[in-house]
Amino acid sequence: MTKITSKRGRPTEYTSELATEICDAIAANSKGVKKLCAENPHWPNKDTIFTWIKNNDEFSDQYARAKQCQVELLIDELLEIADDSSQDILFNEEGKEVYDNERVARSRLRIDTRKWLACKLVPRVYGVKPEGTANLHHEDSLKHLM
């Protein structure tokens, strides 16, 4: 009787190809690692990825750069959310315009969450600065405009 073994479950072995795929995906969208792992069953689970970050300097650096890119996507989303007022106003039973307070509150929460993430992931760029100093990503390039 021949025993057939099949490899089941998620991979746990680090490869540079898989690491690059993971970091490229992180850099290209604003989803978290947990959600990305769920969408990519050929990836290891999030715990394995975090172990790689802890134990592998190369992957840790690559992951940090990917997260910095991801912050730029979050900043773009902040602008999109803030500028989208398309569903802020509803019509009540009398046909009068009223604000959809739940929608506005949800948008505020989405903005605040992204701002918090940006401050935590790239504090030197998006963190709280002492009063009187600029809090811009491209401070140096803006100096020549003044």
C-alpha cells in the first residue's frame, strides 16, 4: 500500500519570491495583512508573516518600505473620503433635504482611522508636530516656494 501525502495548509517556509509578492501587495492597497492573507490562500498566515518580520532583517526592511507606500495610499483615500459628499444628504418623508448623520459620522471615522494609521506607521512625516512647524511630507521641496 502506497502512502500518499499531500501538502496541506499554508506555507511557512520563507522565500524571497513570496516575500516580494506579499510586500508588493501590501504596498499596492490599503488592506491589512489579515485580510490579504485571507484573500491569498497560497500565502502563509499572518502569524507566520509577523514571525518573518521579527526574524528576517531583509524581509523586515522590505515590509517596512511596503507599509510606507501603503500610507501614501491611505492619504489618497483620506482625500477621496473627505471630498465625497455624494451621499451626505437624504430626503425625509416630507421631501426635505436632511443630512445623513450616520453616513457623515462613518466618513469621519474612516478619515480618523486612516490618519491614526498614517501617524503610527510614518510618525516623522504624518505624526503630530510641535505647534508652529509644518506637518507636510514634502517640507523641503516646499521651502523654495516661500
